[in-house]
Amino acid sequence: MNTEKIKWGIIGLGTIAHQFANDLMLVEEAELVAVASRSFDKAQEFAEKYDCKKAHDSYDAIINDPEIDILYIATPHNSHAVLTIKALQNNKHVLCEKPLALNYNDALQMIEASRKNNKFFMEAFWTRFNPSFREAFSKIKNGEIGEVKYINADFAFCANLEGIGNRNTDLKLGGGALLDIGVYPLFLCYIVLGIPNEIVAMSNFYKTGADVQTSMILQYENAQAILHASFVSTSNIKATINGTKGRINLNTLWHEAQSFTLNADNKEEEILLPTKGKGFTYEIEECHHCIKENRIESELWSHQNSLELINIVDQVRSQIGLEYPS
């Protein structure tokens, strides 16, 4: 039995990196061997907290670390492309936080680097691997709620918008509600209904030019979706997929659901599928599976899936007039 550990490194040590590191410790075959921040003190503190032996004070140092098998990139959106491409060129597999990049062209270059260097690369859309989501999606595909006609999904919370360099509102960092949280409801519609025929979107903006509230209508040949993302109000953070025979409610917080409710055949059933840890464990396990199988992409969330989703995001950006300096 092969018990050799897959060795991880983490670039960017914000909140999501802490959540990811906690879940990494729950995966038996994973080992966190190095972390990197532009602040050595921050890197050292993070490393000590998660029993990690190496703390790097530069991103180049961890990218060039020969001990690492795979890098998890959790930096602001604007740096995803350059760091991913460097890592792939330096013989590292990569799991990069969503959104994959600021635009389709950057995402395409990242995927081309994966193919050229024959290294595994995946966008960290952890919801795709969530047990509740996978089971709900299976029931939809099996026709248990009939033909899907309407999806309603929101993701909203009151965020801190003040301060220079605030990643929520700094356009240089790819800030804004659309890229940070709006990608989740767009992802849901894409997985269930595919690529929309038409998109109508409108936003309210912060003084920096970043969107803080974006609403979207997606028109399909035989279905519609109404989606919302906001930094300036709260919401239930629920999602409902409505079909001709019933509906599925992905319960709060739907993007990391611990359960869902199936309404069909005149009865309601709650299906409980609690996650191991916060839920990053499942995308970690998918990375391991693909690496062991010498695959450069996942069948569950492929390179093509990421490209098609970022293309939808680009269309929304065009609709609302959102541009980034880069």
C-alpha cells in the first residue's frame, strides 16, 4: 500500500488559507511542508500554527522549493495567473482559488501552461465537490424534479469596504462582489443549465469603481435564472432549483451546504450530508486522485468548465461596465 504523502505548499495566507490548512490536516495522505507570505513574520506564525516546517518570505522562494508537489494559491485575484504559470513552469501541480483569473484570456494562458508542462491544474471551486451539492446534482440529472425551468440563488453579506488596499473594493486586486462571490451563483446555473443564451446584469458601485451589488438574469432556451451578489446587505444565502416535477433547496449556506431539501411527489425530504471539516477536504482529495492518475485536470471540474465559467463572468462584466486596470 502506497502511504507516501503528497506535499503541499500554500501561497497567500489570508482567511481562506487558514480554513484550507485546517482541512488539509484532516486528509491523511496530505502534508503541509511550506507556506509563503511577503511578510516573514506572518509566514512563520502560520507555519507554527499548522505544524509546517518551512516559512518562506517570498512567492518565488516557495515556487522554487523542490520538496513541494502541489501549490495552493490563495492570493488576491489579480495575481492568480502569473503565480500559477510560474508554479506550473517550475514543476508544481496547482490548485488555484476561484475565480481562476481576471478574464478569459488569462485563464486560457494558465491552462495552456498546465498542458505544456504536463502538470495538474484546477480551479478551487470547492462547491463542486461538496457531498450535498453532488447528491443534489445527481438527483437533478436523474430527473427527480423534472426539467429545470428556474434557478434562484443569492450570496450577500455586509463586508468591510473601507481602507486602502481592501481586496473587496480595490480594482487593482480584482475587487468587487462579482468576482468574489457572484461567481458562486453563476457556477450553480452553469453546472445545472449550461451556457446561457443571454445575460442581463446591473450593478451598484463603490467609489473605487468596484461593484458592491450585482444582480443578473440568465436567459436559457427553456429556463431562466435570477441571481444576486452583494457586499452591502445580508441574505439567506440559499439556492433553489425549480423543475416541472419538484424543486431542490440547497440550504444556508448553500455554497458549502451540509444538507438540501427535496420537494417532489407531494412530499418533502431533507437529506443531511455533513462535510468533513469545512469542506475543502473533498477538493483536496480530488487533487490527490488526479495526481496519482497522472491527470492534468479533473473530470468533475475540468479546464473547459473553468474557461466556460470565466467567459460567462466576462459577459457579466461587460454588461455592468466593470474594468480592471490590468
